Amino acid sequence: MTPRTPAAVGPGYKWVALSNTTLGVLIATMDASIVIISLPAIFRGIGLDPLAPGNISYLLWMILGYLLVSAVLVVVLGRLGDMFGRVRIYNLGFLVFACASVALSLDPFRAGAGALWLILWRVVQAFGGSMLTANSAAILTDAFPARQRGMALGINQITALAGQFLGLLAGGLLATVDWRAVFWVSVPISVGGTIWSYLSLRETAPGRRGRMDWPGNLTFAAGAGILLAAITYGIQPYGGNATGWGNPWVLAGLTGGCFLLILFCIIETRVAEPMFHLALFRVRAFAAGNLAALLTAIARGGLQFMLIIWLQGIWLPLHGYDFEDTPLWAGVFMLPLTLGFLLAGPVSGYLSDRFGARLFATTGLLLVTASFLGLLALPVDFAYGPFAALLLVSGFGQGMFSAPNTSSIMGSVPPEYRGVASGMRSTFQNSGTALSIGVFFSLMISGLASSLPSALSDGLRAHGVPAAAAQHAASLPPVSTLFATFLGDNPVQHLLGPSGTLDRLSAAQQQALTGHTFFPQLVSGPFHHGLTIVFGVAAAMALVSAVASALRGRHRLPEEGARRPAPLPGKTPAGPSLDEQGSR
């Protein structure tokens, strides 16, 4: 492979790179979450009941397929960027993303075939999005001087995180127009971004010879993919159990995935040019920053999904909102979280360039911990003011953490490894989001399984439902009831409608059971029990993240790091140690 010659660019190029990569990560992360709120409209549009027996897998893979691909492929694509050009891989990502967006909006099938079409093209779209996210931070790190790097990465990364929550709002708004509009919105943005990136971005970093680490790539992709797929099926019911963690196939997947990942780590220590540079973990700032990012991503994912269910299943109906309208309004009422991101991210990134990442990142995670504890103290039917304030604090804390942490990670490695470092950072972040669904849904389902059946059976019988029908509804897996609220369906209608039980009740009984208050009041106690477990675990994760962030090392000014050349991982140069190189 012939080494690349860096292109000569003007002083304004860095702002072009910032604006284009920010657009790229925004659309990639928005599309990761935009379908969550719009799933009811999507499944109605293709004529499929996702909660019918055997169809929950369609629902889960619509959500998790994108996240799984993003978690598995970003390191590989970051490595390809180091080898063949970060801008080249990034531009190709925009093109792939645009093509997949067009295909999604033109789904020609219905029912199961229509769902499979959407899942397949969501995977392709995630492949393009991974090319964007794996290389955007490296492109910015190449384009900006050290004194402005934190500000640039702050804007980029906070936009990426805000995109996850803006996707919820956009999905709710667009789904009221047409389910295909959820995918149409990506088409002009991705097509325009593709043209713009090919015309404006340039390779500004020298290339280096390299070859693909096929054994490492295959074992990592297979191991991570099998592990995350097993977690996906682990939250589905199996036999008479509320979850599938006892399913032999799930256990085999967890065991096999972990074995392949261990094998991957062994391979990476023995090949000449590994895809996952384990030596980079000798850099304290790199190791601590990635550990903090992983745990924070798990906690943030749990927060996002639990807030949606809390708002859609309980709080909004109690305040007079129809179940079918709750997906849109859940996105609206979660806006303080996004606002906190946008307020803190760029400012903390700019200040961390002067005062270091440790102070801002650690303080931000302590704020996130405090917000989880505050949410624990709220009643299920809360006053919106304190709830919004806690969301604002959580978003502000996550904004304070994300930009300085990313800048610290990317600035701690030698320039020629920035592509793979960006991919490794994205892998930890995306894996955390995917893992959060398995972790927190399992915790919530386990909490509901212990108390929801009896509460549901007693409540239904008290409103005239025959004992046999009430017992049957209460015996259904809690995951179905949980996903019904997640999709904006009336859970009682879902539980009793198909059997015709509701039709045999009086008009007054039907109105009471399917009204705004029966189910939310019934489930408040069991849900709060599960919520206590979820937010307690999330608070503990955020606190451990804060400790890891505080251990990243002392701050050094960028000029100090420029006095001696950066060492290569795994070598012992006559200069600063790797630990010193990363302690900033």
C-alpha cells in the first residue's frame, strides 16, 4: 500500500470538517433512535402486530439491529480509515447511509416480509452510520490544533448524543404524518451530506502501510455479534419464565461469545498489526476514559428507555393523554435532557482544552449520579418541575463528561492510531447502549414479574373480568405488557381485546378498564419497584464511571505534549512513557 500524502488545506478547512462530521454523526445517531418512538406507526403501516406471539423478535431487532452493527463494526472501520484514508471511509459511509435510507422508505412488502426488509436495510444503514461515527473524531483530531480540539470534539460528540434524543422527538412528529416519513427525512440530509463530503473533505494525515488483521476481525465480529444477540433473546420469555436467561441457546450464545472475545484478545497480542491495539490501554487516559464511557453509555441507555416507559405507560395517561399520543409527548417532555447536553457540551469541551478533562468529566458524572438518586426519590406520579430539573441536570452532567472525555481519549494516542482509537471509543459507547437494553429490561422485567401478576389479576377481577380471563391476562409475560406501553398501546386493550373479554363487559366496565387511569394506577407500585432497581444500578455505574474518570491522570497543556514525538504503542522510545503521554 502506497503511503498517502497529506493534502494542503486552508485555515478555514477545520470548520468545514467540523460542520460536515457533525452533520454525519447527527443523522447517524438520530436514525439509531428515530424508530423507537415511531415503531407503532411503522408496524401499523406494514400491517403487523409486533406483540402477537412470535413477533416480538421483529420488534427487538428493529431496535437492536442498528445498535448491534454499530457496536461490532466501528473498530474495523476505524482501522480501515487508518489504512486507506479516514475521509475516504467516511465519504463511503455517507453514500451507503443515503442508499439505505432510500431503500427503507420504499419498503414494498407487508407483514413479516415488510419487517424483514426494514430490519435488513436498517443493518445496511447502520453499516454506513458506523463508517461515519468511526472516523469523524479522527478527522477532527487531524484537522484541529490541540488548543481547539476539545471544543471541536465537544460540539461533534454532544451533537451525536443529542441526536439520540432528538430522534425520539422527530420520530414522534413524523410518525403522525406517515410512517415512511420516518425514513424519508434521512434521504435529503444523507444525499446532500454525501455530495458535500466528497467535494469538501481532504485527507490531512499521512497514511501508513498496513494489512488487515483477518483473524482478529472475524473473532471480534463473531464474538461481539453472538454475545449481543444472546442478550437480545435473553430478555424474551422462555418456557414459563419471564426472561430467557435459562434458554440453552442463550446460554450457549453468552458462553460462545465470551470465548470468542477472549480468543480475540489472545490473537491481538500475537499478530504484527492488530485491529484492536491492546497496548493503547497502557495509556491511563485512554483506558480510564473508555471504561467511563462504557459504564456511562449503559447508564444513559437505561435512563432513556426507562423514561420512555415511565412517561408513556404511567405519567402521561394519568395526566389525560391518550395512549396512542404518548410516544410524541414522551419525546417532548424529555427535551430538558437534550437541552442539558447542548448547554454543557461545547462549553466544557472548550474549557477542558485549558484546564484538562479530569475536572469537567468527573464533575459531570457526579451530577449524573445525583440525578439518578433524585429520580429515585420521585413518586411515580411526579410533579413535572422537579422531574424536568433532574433531566436538565442529567443532560448537563453528561454533556460535561462527553466532550472532555472524548478529547482526552483522542489526544492521548499517537496520530497514526487515531482512526482505530476512535473506533475503539465508539465500540465501547455503542456496546454500552446495546448492553443497557439487556441489562435494564431484564432488571425491570424481573421486578415486574414478582408483583405485577397478582396486582393485575386482582384489579381486573375488581372491575368485572371473569377470574379465568383475569388469571390468563396476569399470566402473560411481563415483557408483552412492558412493550405495549413502550409502543403507545393501551395494555388492557392488548391483554383482553383479542379474547373478546372486553366485549362481554358492560359499557361502564369497559370505559373504566380502558380509560386513562386504570392501568397506570394498577402498575404504579410494581413499576416503581422495578424502577428503584434500575435507577439504583444506574447510579452505581455512574459513580464508578466518575472514579475511573478521576483516575485518568493529571492535566498537561497541549504545548507540553508537543515537545517530544508521540511514541508508538508497545515500544519504549527515548521520550515520555505511554502513561505520561496519556495523562492530560
